[in-house]
Amino acid sequence: MCVIAPRIVQEAVSPDVSVSDLATLATSDPGFAARVVSLVNSASFGLGNRVSDIRQACMLLGVRGLRNVALSLIVGDMVPLGADGNALLTISLRRAAAARLIGEALGERALDDAFTAGLFLEIGLLARARDDLAGAAQVARMPAAHRPIIERSFGFADHAKAGAKLAGDMQLPQSIVEAVARHHDPVAPAAQLAKIMWAAERVAAAWEGGDVERIRDDARRALTSVGVPGAKLEGIFQRVPEILTSAAVTFDRPVDAQSDLDQLAVDAHAQLVELNDGYEELVRRLEALLVEKETLAEDLRRANAELANLATTDALTGLPNRRAFTEALARDLARADRAGTPLSLIMVDVDHFKSVNDTYGHQSGDLVLAKVAQVMRSCMRTGDVPARFGGEEFIAVLPGAVKEGAKVVADRIRIALEATDIACAGTIIRVTASFGVAMVRGPGCRDGADRLVAGADAALYEAKRSGRNRVVMAP
């Protein structure tokens, strides 16, 4: 593991750093210096001037170029040793090679930027390999276009999103972060670097399984769509293995460049005649199953939310039920206790409700209760919690309200209800209600729920006893 590379990346973002400063850092680690010279002389960076001295290499590269070399070596060091790690390194280098060649075909000047960004496209998979090398390698060996689907089926995080987050955490330029995030998008992004990486993903896919001819045709269309001249299309495919092999020397790791793409297509075709239709159908079915699974998960989430709502809502009135009221009262008492603020309670009972049921029937009684709930809601503040307490009784929590203020609210409800026409059984009836109001004040009120309800209930009893259709406040 190279310890100088991260320091060079960190120093390179400083506005005051010079190439000389970075060269001094580079020469302090002979192993890193040798790898820099090797990478600078490779076809992947293509500077055109062969160098043997680390300081000369640094001067040719400049601050940005040296940072790109360091980033490239950091990516290489992330890849575990062994066959699985080599498979991951191969797909990373292939995208870097394709990106550099596409940048060259488009006339881009900073080809090392394109190479570095391409190397980062699969960094999400490389990061996963630290914890699950076999799983990451299994995804890497799947056809490129199918990797996001395979990841979803395995329950893995999307490597493009994970890679973009990691690139952001490494403080890479936003252009690279976007390129990593969007390289599997169905259409090319607008930003130039992201567009090149999007096309590089499709070019690299031609070596990575599936119907080679079809994938190569898709890649040609992608290259054309991002502006690569038609005369340069085949040259990109021909040179990817060369650039890949050259870059791999720097990392001192074996890679399978698969230079003869035409032979690869012939070999793949012989296998695909038998396997392709079934494989493609399997992928389509897998994608459909994943969509179905995600839809079912969303339906289950909504159903659970609905069940939770039903468990705390009175079906007749739509108000919170007694259980929900108890939870709200405990919560608001705790807040009043901490803040030292008042909290009031209004208890409501519909007057002579039994006679409504006896005279007009239970269906009409249900309409009366629903109308009482509607009137209560219309007369209360947003933070107040009206609830159905049971039968024809209602209750409401008024956080922050003193007893006198709660009495004003109760009188408002009483007057509005008295003036409300309720159409029941072909006739218009009116009902009234009696109200009891009680209050507590924090601190020291957290455990006062029973006392508060008992006080409001006693005041309500007094309102009933003294003539109904009135508000009585507890002492």
C-alpha cells in the first residue's frame, strides 16, 4: 500500500502547492516514484515524452496530472490480490482506457483526467470488495449492463451511487463525482466528462459478457451520440486492450485484456446460440421480479401505515381514538413539564344523546357524532388534539392553553354546535353539549394525566347537573 499517494492527493488541492513541493513528496518514496515514472511512460497517459527521472515526470505532469497519477495508484491499491481482485482491476482499467481513447477522439486535452475518471467508475465495487470480495467479483463477472440488476437481486447498494459518495468523500472534483454517479444512466448526461464516462462504460461492456455484437453496436451508437466521428469508432475498440495492458504494468498485476474482440464475438456467439435467449429472458424476469418485490414492499409500507392509522383513529368520526388521545396527552404533559407551561383539557358530552338514538335511530346518532367531531375540529388550533373518548363523549388536549383560554374554545364549540343543523331521517335536528375544563401547569405535571382527566370529568358532571349546554371549569 502506497502511503505517499493519499498525501499527494491531499496536498494537490491546496491553492499554494507547487509541482516542486509534490515532487519532493514523490521522491521520498522510491516505490511510488518508480510507479509514477512507469505510468507516465505508459500509453494510458500518453505524454509523448519518455522520461526516467521522477522530477522530470512531475514537471511534465504538473500539479493536476500528478494528482491524477496518485489517484490512479490509490485505486490500484484498493484492489485485493488474487484472481477476484484481478477481475475487478481489469474492468476498472478497461473503463479508464476507453475513457482516455474517447477523450482523444473528441479532441480533449486533459486525457489523464479522462483516464482517472474512468478508473473511478467501478470504485463502488472496489470498496465493496474490502468486505465482500467474492460478492463484488461475482457482480464484476456479470455482463456490464446487467450489474445494477444483479446488485439489486443480491441486496447490494447500487455501485454507481456508492462510488459517487466515496468519490465525494475523497474530495474529488464534482465532474468526476457526477460521472461516477451517472455512468449507468439510460441516456447520456449533459456534462462533458460524465458523457465521456457514460460512453466508456458501454465500450468496456463489449469485453464483459453477453451478446458481443449487439453490445458493440450499442457502444457504437453511444459513441456517435456523444460526438465521436464515425471514422474513429473502430480505432477505439482496437486500442482499448493496448491501453489496458500498458496501464496494468504500472500496477504489477495480471489482467486479461482479451485483445481480439472479433474472436471474442465468435466464441461468445457459439455459446450464445444456446444460452443467450434463456439468459436474456432470465434477466428480464429477474428485473420484473425486482420491480414486483419493490412494489410489494411499498404496498406493505403503505398498508402498515394504514394499519397504524386505523389503530389510532376512530372510524366513525375520523378523530384520534382514546388510545391516540392517551399517547398525545402523555407527550404534551411531558413537554409542559419540561417547559413549565400550562396545558388544558376539555371534556365534551352530547346532551340527551340517548333520545336522539331512540327517536331517529342509531344511524342518525352516528351522523350527530360525526357532526360534533367536525365542529370541534373547526373551532380548534392546529396543535390541539380533539379525540373521541367513547360513546357520545369527546375530549381535547390544548397544549399551552390556560384554563380561561380553554373555556373560550369550549364556548366557541358549544355555540357553533347549538347553531348547527343536522339532517337526520328526513328532518333537521339540533343538539347541544356540555363541557368540563381543567388545567395543569409544569413543572411537576408529567404524571398528572389521571388527575387532569378526573378534574375535567368532574367539571363536565357539574355542567350536566346544572342544566347542560354550558361550560364549567374545574377549581
